[in-house]
Amino acid sequence: MSEAITRFKELCSPIWNLYSVRSLLYWDQQVLMPGGGASARADQIAALEKVCHGMLTDPHFKSTLEEAEEAAGEDIDRRYLRSARRAYDLAAKLPSRLVEERARATALAVEAWVEAKKTNSFAHFLPHLRRVFDLTREVAEHKGYAQHPYDALIDEYEPGMTTAKIDALFGGILPSLVQLVQAIAASPPLPRRILQQAFPFQGQHEFSRYLLESIGFDFERGRLDQSAHPFCSSSTSSDVRMTDRLDEWLVTMSIFGSLHEGGHGLYEQGSPREWNSTPLAGGCSLGIHESQSRMWENFVGRSLPFWKAHFPKMRSLFPEQLWGYSPEDMYRAVNYVEPSFIRVEADEVTYTLHVVMRYELERDMITRALDPADLPQAWNEKMQKTLGITPPNDSLGCLQDIHWSDGLIGYFPTYSIGNVVAAQLWRKIRTDLPDLDRQTEAGNHAPLLGWLRHNLHRYASSVSPEEALFEATGGEELDHRPFVDYLWDKFSKLNEIQRP
Amino acid sequence: MSEAITRFKELCSPIWNLYSVRSLLYWDQQVLMPGGGASARADQIAALEKVCHGMLTDPHFKSTLEEAEEAAGEDIDRRYLRSARRAYDLAAKLPSRLVEERARATALAVEAWVEAKKTNSFAHFLPHLRRVFDLTREVAEHKGYAQHPYDALIDEYEPGMTTAKIDALFGGILPSLVQLVQAIAASPPLPRRILQQAFPFQGQHEFSRYLLESIGFDFERGRLDQSAHPFCSSSTSSDVRMTDRLDEWLVTMSIFGSLHEGGHGLYEQGSPREWNSTPLAGGCSLGIHESQSRMWENFVGRSLPFWKAHFPKMRSLFPEQLWGYSPEDMYRAVNYVEPSFIRVEADEVTYTLHVVMRYELERDMITRALDPADLPQAWNEKMQKTLGITPPNDSLGCLQDIHWSDGLIGYFPTYSIGNVVAAQLWRKIRTDLPDLDRQTEAGNHAPLLGWLRHNLHRYASSVSPEEALFEATGGEELDHRPFVDYLWDKFSKLNEIQRP
């Protein structure tokens, strides 16, 4: 390795190590920090951001980066530098003051959101929401954009993505999705009494751990805990932490929450260990990340072979509740399609409608077309219009997600990108692994995980999202059709309906 | 405030915030980090140390410090600067490489120690122990010392303390202590059948929390968890985390472990919130810190009024075990004096003998008079000579404490300094609070905590240990006699013996 590159990597090491510490601070805050620690934690995160920002924007960093770029060949170092350059460019555009203010504001806003959600008090959250959007608008202006301020935001989570592309993607999906929802609504509902029971916490927790171990999550390099909003936080690939939520009367929340976060967790654990705390570590974009979580949650977890494999274990944990039921009963129940309030609990079909709604609201709050004070009303109207229902309170409405409090604006569309990418990967996987259904039915998820490890996970952040997709699918670009086909194929069989 | 001081405080803010993050990383590693995360965590801690060290030793830091020192009056800013100057001086003497190496070595050594203790394998720990002592010796050389390399180490934990002063202190205590142990051994043993029973975990945990709440620990600003070795880690005064250990057959371990860590925790929670993550925050030395933990553990927790207050609660949690017993039975049992293997479980009288032994061993490993490979043998011989017993294995012997793995060399003597200071404070408190026994008997610990808050805690790190002691006692210097008097007074009554 050239000396210039070694020198540059030495500069990067403390920065990316501190980034990995930040992930841990975040996890700790959500999972177990005492409430009184919020303000001090906000200061800690702000200090960490400031120090990283200072190191990244030091003129010496830039000149060393440029020397390294000069020296690098067309190998992995080139990718290391590309990823570091992206971080540098993002940081150099933002004044240190703004980075720090945003970190402090979002740490306090998350705390306020937890409280507001608990007490159903939007008013308690509003000043924080307004502050976060004000700062985010400033961020967009500093980053710059060609067409739309929102472009500057989405690019942070999904490099290369734009407002126009998202509009086109959603435009391609929506008409067919609306048709599907209507067709399902007109057909007899699937039976779901099996789920309309209480499932004690202890068994739920045990089943979640069992499922995560079954799909290959390594608990020597990770944890599962509980928090208000499920998430996966990877400090390094050796320490990947997920959370879920438990509700006695909604066992699907822990099952599919765990599988969802488990999909994120497997991707993170697949990042090569030697890349820990470097610009090459972790997932390459949120959309690609979400393709992994949605794949394990829906494509795998809501399939019949999956329930043939794991229903016996669930029945052994809940013998009373599941007496007389079959894997097929479970399969039908977990695929019940119905407009509902909570995005993370939504079925595969209506889910995208939730995402579109959030996308429109946050885009409009960025352009000031919508004032944050009017969010609850706008939310409720949009939900009534799109899904035909109105949430009874803000905790089940605009306060349900952590994203806006945490400054994650431009993030929601990546959920739908994830579904689209998952469907593209799934089509390729079914070709490459003709025995997949039989393997899944036998509870053997190793071939699927092996495929993902080999074709996607091991590249971690060394590839762009486009390259990752291209590499894994053998040459495809983002394409909404496999997703639409997958949904129609699955649900026309389940609900005995015809695709027009 | 002068501009020079404001500028300097701005420089300090990220550094002390990162120090407070380091405390959290340490806590996380001990309490819940997955085992596979050890190596990455070592890298994170090393990076954090390196960044802090770099900021502290930047020439700009020094010049800004000097300008601030020029500008400061005789107020709290002067104390802020004195504390910052101490950190600067310590850091400036240590090369960045050494700081980083030590951080990485101790993180790995702690992990190895946990494993070695679990499997009773000193060989597994030895290379780590050797490495830590090698690096610590280097540290002492860099720091410099007048008389003894160990002086350079103890000074880090107890500013102003020296090997010669410790020898004098221990010399003043030991003869009288040996007399006391012998006199107790020659008297009929106190009954302790009340403790020789199994106490289920759930009740122990509940009783610990109850006691901590009773003495005034604020759980909105702290936590209690479990770990292999009990400790208290304060990230800020708003987030103070303690751990204890539970053993079904040794209920005193959780009771006195919690009270001990609770004493540390109360001191940390008493540090003014506006000083969080600044050079003024936290305890002023380990000896003063230990005076707080030993006071709550022994002077309060092993007193008769304390058990009159809290025995009823304990009996309600363990009705079967405690049926027919009285607070007096508990008082006598928890004051049973007997040479034993484990320092943290030792009684008040033999405890100091444990400390002296560790002090001599680590001092000798620093001077190379003792090779780490010979530690188990030296340990066992010394314990046989001092306490008349030999541990059956290294887990109960030289592997019992976390300190050496964590590079905390020069730390053990502060435990005895803590006992001595506690006795001096206790004498003053009994004068200032003539109703203390009656208040304690009523379970009202607020007057005592109030006294400590007012006379000690609120000064946090703004004072030196000498100043803290002087301030709180109304003018005293370190004096071993109140400690010896306290022990003789208490145990001559309990064991019906005469002081010669």
C-alpha cells in the first residue's frame, strides 16, 4: 500500500471509530439511559459530532485525501477513498455550528417525542419538530441541489436518488397497488382468528430469539432488547444491536419486527470484520438496507414454507393459543390485508401507501407548503384520503414514527426503494436457488443467507447502491415491476382474485 | 467572565464530553456488550483516548490555558483552570502512542480477566497482566517521580499522595489492627446463622433498590445493573450507573455491594449539574470517593440503627428466612469478623489487610521485585502470612479484582485512605448531627445526605483531596486515629473485648 494511503487511513481511523461510538450512544439513549440523562447525552453527541466534523474538515484531511487519491490504483483503496470523499464532501458543506446544533436539537427532540407519544401530546413535540425542520432546511441549502431542496436530503440516505426519480417510482407502483387493495377489499377476508389472542411476553421474546437464531443472526456479535420504536444499530459488525416492541395482543409486532430488524442485523454482521470503523463498513444505502429487512420480514417471513418450518416451535411456546391451528392458518392470518394506522404493523400491500403519505408531508414541510403546526390535520386528511381511515389520536397518527424527531428527513422513501430492490433480488435468488422453498420449509435458511452474504453483504459500503444492485442481480437497474408482480402473484392466489 | 476564559472553556468542552462518553463505553463493556465486540470496543476506546490526548496536547490548548490563567481571578474559574491544568500536565507527559497502547491493552486485558476468572485460568490472563504492567512502568517513567516509580502512579488517583506517606499511614494503622483481629479471634464468635441461608435473587434485587432509594439515590439519574465486578460509573451527574453481584447464599454481597456503590453514586449525583462534562465535575480523588462508599457501606450500613430501620422491609421480602430474627441479630451477623478470601466481601476489620497485601504486590511488580508469572504464589504466601488462609484457586485469589487488568495500578491504597477519611468525617458528622442515630433508626437518611451534599459533594472536583477534607472536617489533615478508634470502639462493644 502506498505511503500516502496509509497516512490517510491513519487520519480516518479515529473519525470512523468515533462514528461507531455515536451509534452506541444512540442505542443506549433509546434502550436504557435514565430519563434525567437526556440533556447531558445531547451534549455528548453534539461534542462527538463536532470533533468528527472538525477532523474531517481540517485542511490537512483534505490535502492527505487528495494525495491518497493521486496514489490509489483501481483496487479496494479506490473504493475506500470514494466513500471517505463522500463523507468529506458532505461535511465540508456543513458549517460546524450547524452540525452541532442539529445533533443537540435532534437528541432533545427524540426525548420529547418519546414523551409526546406516551402522553398523546403533539403540542409537547411541536416546538422540537419545528426546530428540526428549520435546521434541516438550512442543511439542504448548504448541501445544495439542482432541482428541489428535498434532493439534497434524500441523497444523504440514498446516494444518487432525487425527488423526480421518487415521483416516477411511486407513479409506476401506485395505480397497480390501488387496484390490488381494492380487489382484496372486494374479496372475502382471510381468516385471522389465530392472531386475535393474547400471547404472553415471555414466549414472544423466546420466539423472537429463536427466529433470529434460525435465520443466522450471531448473538455473540449482537443483542436483542426492547425500545419504544424498533431499530437496528450497528456500532461495528462485531456488535450489532436490535430492538423490538412487545404487545400481548399483537404477537405479529414482535415476530415481524424482529425479522425486519434481523434483516438489517444480518446485513451489518456480514460487513467484513477488517473493515470495522472504516469508510468501507456497514450498509451502502438505506434502500439497500431496507431490501434486506423487508426480504426477511415479508418475502421469507410471510411465506408458507417459513411457517411450515417454524410453526411447530411457536406452537410449543403457545400450546393453548395454537391448539388446532396449522401453518396454513398462520400463513393466511399474517397476510391479512387491511388499511391500518401504524406503518410498522402494516401489511405488505398497504405499507407503501403509508410511505408515500409521509414522503409528501415531509417534502411539503421542507418547502414550507405545510406548517408543522398543521401536521396532525394534514396527516389525518391524507390518511383518510389514501387509506380511508382516520387515526383516533396523534400517537396512532403523526407521532408514531421516530424519524422526524431524529432529523431523518428524506429517509422514508428508502423504505419503498427497499421493497422494490428486495423484489428484484428475490427474482434472482429464486433462479439461483431452485430449492429455496424446500430449504425454507426445512428451517434451513443458510443457503439464502449464504447467497446474500456472497452477492451483497460482503461488499458492505465499498459499492454504491446502483453497483450493489447491479452486482447482485447480474446487471439490473432499479425497476418497480418485479415488486408489483410479486404482490399480485402472491395476493391473487391468497385472496383468489384476478389481476386485470 | 473574561474572553480568554470563555475561549478556553470552549476548547475544554468537547474533551470532557468525550471523557464522559468513555465512562459509558466502559460501563457498556462490563454490563452488556456481546463478547464478540471486545476487539472493536478496544479500538473505539483507544481512538477516544487518542483524540482527547491530541486535543489536550495541542499547542493551541496550552497557550489558551496560559492566557486564561493570566486572566482568572480567585474564583471558581481558578479552580476550573487548576483542574484542567492537572489534566494537561498528565497528558503532556505521556506520548500519544503510549496512551493509545495502554487503552487498547487494558480493554483486551479486562476481557481476558473476565474469562480467566470464570475458568480459573491464570495462564490465560498472564500475558495481558505482563503487558499492562510493562506499559504502566513506562507511564511512571514518563510522568516522573522524586522518590519511587510508584509515586507517579498513586498521584494519578490521589493527588499529592506518595509511597512514603502510604507506608507511614499503614504503619500507624497496622499494629492496632492486628491486635484487634487477634482479640476478636480470641473472643466467642458472633452468631450469624441468620445469614447462612439462601435468599432468592428477586428479593435481593428488590431490597438493593429499596436501600438505594432509602439513602437518596435518584433513579431518574441513574441505574443499577449486574456485572462480574461491582462498580460505579458516572458519565455525568445526570447519568450515574452502578452494578452489583448477586449470590443466593451470600445476601450480604448484594446488600453491602449496593450500599458501597450507592455511596459512590450519591457523591457523583451530588456534583453540580452545571459542571457536567467539565474539569470541575465528579469526585476530587479516589480516596475521598471511597470515604463515601465506605461510610454508607460500613459506618451507616453495618450499624444497629440502620438495621432497626430496614430490617422490617427485608423481613417482608424474606419472611421465611427471617422469621424469629431481630434487627440485633442482623447487626451482629453483618459484623462477624473473620479472615476471608474476597476483599469486597471482607469485614470492616480485616479489609485493610487485603488492601495492604495488594499494595505491596503491585508496588513490587512495578519495581520488578516480583515477576507477574509468580503472582499466584506470592499472593497465596502473603495471604497465608497476613490473614492465615490460602485461597483454593486463583479465581478466589489473585484473579478476584478487576484493577490490574484495567491498568488501575496505584489505586488499591485509596481504599484505605477512604476508610481513614470516612472515620474523620464521621466524627465531625456525629458532632454536627447529634440526632443522627435516631434519624437513621427512623429510616431518615436525608440529614446525613444533606450534610454530605453541603460539606463535600457540592464541591465536586473544584477542590483537592486535602482541601475537601479540610473543608468538611473544619480544618483536619489526614489522620489515622479516628479510624482506629472507631473500629476499637465498635468491635470492643460487639465482641466484649478490651482495648489494651
